[in-house]
Amino acid sequence: MDTDSLLPPLFRFAYRMTGSVADAEDIVQECFLAALRPNSTYDASRTPMRTYLFGVARNQALKLLAKRPVTAEDDECVSDAPSPERAAFHTQLEAAVARAVRRLPEGQREVLILAHYEELPLAEIARVMEIEVTAVKSRLQRARTQLKETLAAYATGTERRR
Amino acid sequence: MNDTELDEMLNQWKAPEPGAELRGRIRGMQPRKRRFAWPSWHLSKGLFAGVAAGAVMCLFGISVAFPQVFAPSSARFNLISESGVYNDNGSFTVREARVSTAVHGKEIILKRNIPDNVLMSLHMRFFDMIHQWLGMSDDGSPSSISSDCSMPGTAVAGHATVLGYQTAIIRYPESQSDNSRYTEWRAPDLDCITMKWVVEKPAANGGFRITSERRPLIVRINHAQ
């Protein structure tokens, strides 16, 4: 198993799903444990390793999010008055994007992260999430539409600063 | 906002890379590839002893369970004989007793005993059994023996009657190493079985003395031809 190539995308996915480095580390570790333990359900003849690991990471992340109460940070609203400093603006923009993505409905969030950030093909996302490809497309479209609305103010801000 | 602008905005959200500690932990989880390794010397000794003990038990079991593949009564005839050596004082010591039959001049040992040596008896039974199996798969013409029991490179030195059966006396060339000579009595009516043989060695008086011999004791006919 090529852990060096699989670890970064899994970690990034887990981090973006949970917003926590510690949780992402736990999830990634659990992923590899699941694949390596003697009674592993992984079947190389049926599923590519990457797909299997993303599936495990997704389940672990959902399980963890279900237990975790919504924190004040998660609910923090994006400031309506961004800093005039460029660096500060980008920091705020990054936080705003993170919050906007995390506020997406669960199914849309997973699809967006896997499609946009990890650049998984739609068919592979469908296998990871065990849904139809058409459902993946639909969720991705809805997620992007939602994000365009949520981040519209920042888009204007970005244009102003160019 | 168009799709490109959204993508640019989404790309502002950077995720950290996994730390070195996590990488190390994950690498440490990798199942080690099992390389073939010869067992240690102590294990080898134990393994060898175990295999040897198993082989002995197997030998014993097979030999007891199958004292002979051919039941003596299933052969057309049985020759019961004993063979041994002559001691310096002229006495005869039996080294082996056997029940045998023959197919086209090839003797098949059905049963044999080594007096006072149970382990050797079992050992010989095992090999006799193997030979019987091989004999069973033989095409029936293992040797180029002729109907009068003569073979290439040998001469029929004469004829004699042994236990009521006419035999051809086959004399082999003298041994180049110790000048011993080997003579056997083969019975054409009994598939050219060697009913008797003697080994003679040069004696001090210039003649030959018998040093070992097979003595035929009984011929038992099981089926009429």
C-alpha cells in the first residue's frame, strides 16, 4: 500500500470535513487500521484502495460529527466588515470559505470536498458515498449554487481588491 | 459569481498537510512483508527429529498394517527359504527368512523376517512393499530371462533337482575384486525363481568354500496352472 501518496488527500479530506487537525489524524489512522487489520473487509479485486479509504474516512468523519456538538466557532458568522488589509482579507476569506463549506448539508459538503479539493472523478465519489453518479452531480450542483450565494459578498470584495 | 470565481474562492481554503509524526505512525502500521527464512538451527533439529520420528511411526504403522501387499496365498506359488552365512567353525547362521514368489524370473518378496532384529524386519517389509507395488506396475518382462532361465552374460553350468523341481544352475563370472563366485539354481517351472544360491570364496587349499547360501525349505503351490 502506498501510504505516502494516499495519506495527504485523506488527511485533507478529513480535515475539511471536521475542521480539526487532531480529528483528521484520528480518522486517517483509523482508515489505515481498517485496511490493514486481519479481519479487514477490504477486497482489492472489487474496490481500489483509494476509494475504500475515502469511504472509511467519510464514515469516520460523519460518526465524529454526529457526536460533536456544534461549537460557537462553527456558528460564527462571517464578518460583514472585512479588514482593509489584503492579508487580513485573505485570512478572513479563507475562514469564510471554510465556514460556508462546513455549513453545507452533509451530502453536499462531502461531494464538494471530494470533487473540488481532491479532484476525484464523479464515478469514484459515487462509489465512496454509495450513491448514484446522477445524485453526485445533483448534490455538487446544489452545493456550488449555495456557495455562490453565501460567498457573493466576498466575490465583490475580491474584485474590489484586484 | 461564475464558476471560475467560485473555484478561485474555494481555493483560498487551504488544508494543512499531515505531520511527520502521523506519517511515521501510518508507516509503522504497514504489515511487514514476510520473508522466507530458514528455521533456526534449534528449530531445524526439532523439525528433523519430528520428521524422523514421524517417518519411523509411519514405517511401523504401514509395515504392521500391510505386512505384504500380495498375500502369499494369492501368488501362484510360494518359496519359503532362509539365507545366511557360514561361520569359521562351519556352523550356519540364518540371517533372513523369507516367503517369495516370482514373475518372469523376477523374485517378489512377500514376507521376510530378520531374526532378532524387529526394526530391521519392519524396515525391510516397508521396502518390500514398495518393491511389490513397483512389481505390480511392471509390464511383466523386467528381464531378458529365457525359458530355460539363462540370461545374457551367464552360462547354464548344469541342471539339478531342488525340492523336486528341475533347476538350471547359473554360474556368474568370478568377481574381480575378491575372486568370489556366485551360483544360483533357477527353476523354469517356477517362473525361474532362484531357489538356491551360494557365494563361494577362494579357500586356503586352493579350492572354493561356501561363505553364504540360500536354502530352499518349502515350495507351496497355491493355484494349479
